[in-house]
Amino acid sequence: MHVLVINCGSSSIKAAVLDPVTGLRAATLRAQRVGQPGATVRVEGRTSSDTCVEDLDIDAVLDQCLPALLEAAGVPVQGVGHRVVHGGDRYTAPTWLDAAVVADIDALSPLAPLHNPANVAGIHAARRLLPDLPHIAVFDTAFHATLPRRSRTYALPTELATRHGLRRFGFHGTSHAWSSRQVARHMKADVRDLRIITCHLGNGASACAVEFGRSVETSMGMTPLEGLVMGTRAGDVDAGLLLRIMREENLDVDGLDDLLNRESGLAGLSGVGNDLRDIEARAAEGDDRCRLALHVFTHRLRRYIGGYAAVMGGVDAIAFTGGIGENSSLVRHRTLQRLGFLGARLNEDKNRDAAVDPTVPVVGIHQAHSRVGLFVVACDEQREIARQCAALVDERDQVETVRPIPIAVSARHLHLTRHAVETLFGKGHTLTPIKPLSQPGQFACAEKVTVVGPKRSIEGVRVLGPERPACQVEVSRTDEFFLGIDAPVRDSGDVRNSAACTLIGPAGQLPLAEGVICARRHIHMTPMDAAVFGVSDRDVVEVAVDSDGRDLVFGDVLVRVSPKYKLEMHLDTDEANAAQIDSSHTVGALVDVGRTARLVRRKTAFDQR
Ligand code: ADP
């Protein structure tokens, strides 16, 4: 499967057609400075092109360049994943996009004024161009939906917070989800068994405490301004300080916005811009502002890491990702100093040499005896978006192709030979059909007999027609205990060396040396059904029954395929009772009980017998 992933920012667009399983890109698109002079789009794939799009807005760029991207990819695309920054309280999982969801995302723009409007523009353009494909929104905030109340609540008056929806949301969720999963995979562990601190350090930066797979703390809050020092954002500052500079510098809201979002952070501290490479180079030359910028950046991060270890009661792994996290060994070195008390021991050589890319997405940088795994992870939000999008598309496809299998419950019954019918009911007697059974040609008869075992007997056991070449008595395990018989579990018709009993009818009795079986659970289906389920005759499968409080998965279910059959799973009364399927009205025959089962997996390619 290939997925088109689109990430529309306020002045940049990143898109790719990729395989979510391998991460391989069939084609990529990168547009920079959209809406500004010198705007260009580069598409790379089977063909490559650079286009100048100076006077075009996001819509126009997408209209022009998405077809070029798909053309360059040269593979069919099954779904479109859209990165959406803010999903608010409501969107806590990847979501199918329709007009109502798009309107909701637009309405959340006040929470992410730079991002959500651009995301919506991308969604509109892509839906217009590719109306027949499923479009799915993957939210940056969704991974943090698990933040407990104590970490998402600001200590503000409750009424005010409620009125304005003031709470912490957290961002970079796709990256934190991706890197925590990659680390767990690398450690050959289940993410649900690990406490991981993920540090996404790019132009924006955030840390996250991922406790057993769930985000329980993160450094960004209601907006991406809270937390770590970032390229141009201040991160945490004393709110009292803001009141003071507003007064003393006569700053209005826009002025404060500019100050905190665009003039602070590494850029504000260093005075040389927000690119850490430049800051590191100047610091190495002795520039004091740049040295301090690095110290403040790494000190703040270390403080968060220590805090998160305390929040989770320990830490098993710390991961660095994003442009800075992946590339700056200096930032990692400084950050991980003095974390020995947690058991984190950095291997300096591995740290210096660490290089990750999509083919080597995780590199360990800890010493062999470090109790905490330290890792560099290649950030791949596109792939995580593609994965989540593909999972949703797959789920829908499965839902559409999975046919429920009707269940029929068979109460104890028997099949008789011509000779047995005459012995039990008299010479020349023919069976009297009273009710057709669900399998074509089969019927319940008016005739009943008594089955006698060594211990007890059961009266009124229904005869099913038509007559067969061998007598067969089908009972449940409970019946066997009652009769004092140990009958084998067998397919219908396979009575050789099965258990013995005696049958008593109105005209006589008939000892059977063999013939009593406990029927093997099975599903009848047509060759067409078998093709839909991907199974063949005599396959052994597992089948799930949804039941009120007693869901059950039956193993060892035999598949029987014939054009004469109708799709139906047959259970006996014991099995039906175990799954709380009402079989009270099945006495004497095989009856459809109005319940269904779901084929969950094929156990073996072929039944060995
Ligand atoms: P964004 O958050 O915009 O996606 P990235 O994750 O690409 O940003 O990170 C960009 C930042 O990564 C750059 O501003 C730069 O500071 C930093 N960076 C990239 N390469 C290096 C490097 N080799 N050494 C130090 N910092 C680097």
C-alpha cells in the first residue's frame, strides 16, 4: 500500500508518497517560502522538477504540484494522511475527514493560529484533487490525549479554565509516538513495559514522558510555547515577568506574541539566529552568548528529564530525535551529564559517531552497563502518519470484507440407516419430515428414540433425515457424562471405532457397536464464501463469538466447503452454553439461533487428518 502524506505549514509544504511498512518514498514534494518572494517547489521521484511558485498561495501550489507528485511517484495511492496540529479535546485518534470534521479543525484555529488554517487549506486542496480516496487527519495533539488530569490542568481558577478550555494539550505527538515505538522495537521490548523519555528537538522542541506506551507528561502545553528552549520560542518563563515587560516596554498582545514566539529561544539568547550549527560554531570560538544559549538549552532539557523520571518513578530509556536531537552530539552530551544517579551512562564514542537515517532509524549511545538505554532516533513523522492512516484504511477494508457467520446450535440428535429405521420403527417405516434444516436437503423428523448408555439413558432424541449409510448419534460432552460414555470428537460421518450405545424405538431396540460421537465444531460454507474468507476445505480456523459478557474464541473449527452448503457454524449445546448463546429452543434439531461468529485466523494450512 502507498499513502500520500501532506503536511501544510504556514509557508512550507511537505508531502510524500510512501509505503508505510518499509518507509520507502516513491516521491517527495517540498515547497518553501510559499506566499513569499522566491517561493519554489521541488518534486523528486521517477522524475524530478523544480518549479517557481512566487505568486501562488497554498491552494494554488497544491493544485499545481500534487498531480506532479503523484505522477513522479508512479504508484497507485490508497489513502491520504493529513498532519493536523491541533485536535482540541475532541480528536484523540486518527479521524476520517468529512465536511464536518474539516469544519471542526477550522474552528480549532484559535488554538493553533499558524497551523490549523494551513492544514485546512491542504485538506481542501487534496480532497478536491483526489475526491475518491479516503482522507484521514492525524493530530499532533492526539498522542497526549492520555495525559492525566494532574498534568493537563493549569492552576488557574476552575471557572475561567472551563469557560475558555484552558488546559495543556501537548504537541509533536506523532514524533513522540514514533520514537517511543522505535526505541521499544530496538530494545526488543513491548512499549507497554517501558518508561521512555522522548526528546523531540528541532526548531520546535518538546519532551514527553511515555509511561508504558502512554503520554503522561509533556513539555508543551495549551500552545507550543510552553516548555523547552526552542529555536525562536522562549519556552517556560515566569508569567510575572510577562506582566512586567508588558508594562515597562509598553507591549501589546501582538508585540508579546512576537517576542515570545519569534524573538526568543536560541535566537534571542545567542544573537546569531536559531540554527544550532551556527551557535555551536560560535560557542567553540568562545562567543559567550552562544555558550550560554547552549547551557540554558541543555540545562532546561536535563531538568525536564529528571522531572519526568520522577513522574514515572524511573526511566528505562531516553531518546533524542529531531534535527538537533539527531545531529548534535554536543547537546546530547551536555544534557546527559549528571544523570548517572538514574543509572544513565553515556558512551562518548558512540554519541559522537551516532548517525541515523531511515535505514538505521535507531542507534544506542549508552555504555554496556547503563541501566537506562540512551538512543538517537531518526524522526519520521511522515511514516508515522502513513502508518496510522494505513491502519485506518485497512480496518475499514476488513470491516467491509469480514462476513459474520451465522451460528446454528445442534441439540443431541441421530442419523439412522434404512435397517435401523425398520428395526426401531417397524418394517417398511419411512421417516416423517416435520421441519427442513438449514443445510439443504436435511430435515428434522417426527421420530424420536431413547439412547441407552452404561450408566443412564436419554429419552426423546430426535432423528434427522434423510437416511444415511451408517448410524450416527451426536451428543454433547455433558450427555456423555450422563450416559457414561466417552465418545471421540469426530467429523460427521466418521464413526469408525467410535463409542457404543443401544437405541430403543417403539418397534424394537438396536445395539450399536459404534456410532456415538461428539461432533467436531465446524463451519459449512460455499466455495464462494471460502474465497472471501481465504480458506479451503478442511482448513482449521479460529472463530470469535461476541457474546454479552462471555465472548469466546473457538479453536479447532473445521471448515467444510461444498456448493451444497450454506454459510453456517455448527456448535453443540455445551459450546453454545459456554458462549452464552441461547440454545433452549434447539431441542431436537439444528437451529439457527440468530447469533454470528467472526473468522479470526487460520490455524493450519490444512487439516492433517
Ligand atoms: P523542524 O522543527 O522545523 O522540523 P528540524 O527537526 O529539521 O526542524 O530541526 C532543525 C534544526 O536542527 C536546525 O535549526 C538546526 O538547529 C538543527 N540541526 C540540524 N543539523 C544539525 C547539526 N548537524 N548539528 C546541530 N544542529 C543541527
